[in-house]
Amino acid sequence: MAVLELARRAVAEQLKAREVFGSPEAVKNYLQLHLARRPHEVFAALFLDAQNKLIAMEELFRGTLTQTSVYPREVVLKALHHHAAAVVLAHNHPSGTVQPSRADEALTQTLKAALALVDVRVLDHVIVAPGQALSMAEKGLL
């Protein structure tokens, strides 16, 4: 557990020191360290500044084994609170599969529209599971 925590801190410091999307793999690895092994679904967001540097990561909602309720209003409020220019959305699938469901795709579009109203860009929505991660942006689903 101590090694895992040290790895989390090291990756967080690396992300704060450079552009997050200089390496999409670094973002996936960071999110896997934080979310992949959870026994329940967690929805989180990486809040980024205008240079795509990490301001903060927050776990916004916690759910059950198979679902999480996400409230767009709360995501928008957190983005404004952090003065974010962009966000990377993320959640885990405890089932082990990283394939997005129709509900995941619909939620992404809803959040993208809500955040666009306050000039916050959604750069990606990453789904993580133990040992794997899927970027919806890389798959053309954003």
C-alpha cells in the first residue's frame, strides 16, 4: 500500500509539472492508480488550467458496483470553483471491462454541453478497470 501511495504522489507531481495531454498514457496511468481497484463505481474529474496542467483531481460521485448517479450541475460548479479551462472526466468499471455503455456516452455528451455553457472544454472521458483504460476521445466517442 505504501508503494502504491508513493506511485500516486509521483505521478501527480509529474502531471502538475507538465501538460497533461503531452502524454495520454500518463493520464490513463494516473487514473488507473486512483480508480481502477475500487470495488464500487467512482466518477471523478481532472480539472485543468488553460495550458492543460492539472489543477486538481476530485472524486465527485460514488455509486454501487454497476452504476453511479452523476449530476451535471455539480460538475459545472466544481469546474467553476477550480477556475478550470478544461476537464478530463473519468470513472471506473469494477466489472473489469472498459467498454463504454450507451449511458456513459450519453452522460459524456450531457456534461460536454453543460460545461460548454461556461466555456469549459471536455478533453476526454477515460474509463478505467484493473490493468486497462479506454480514452473515449481516442476512440472518437467525444
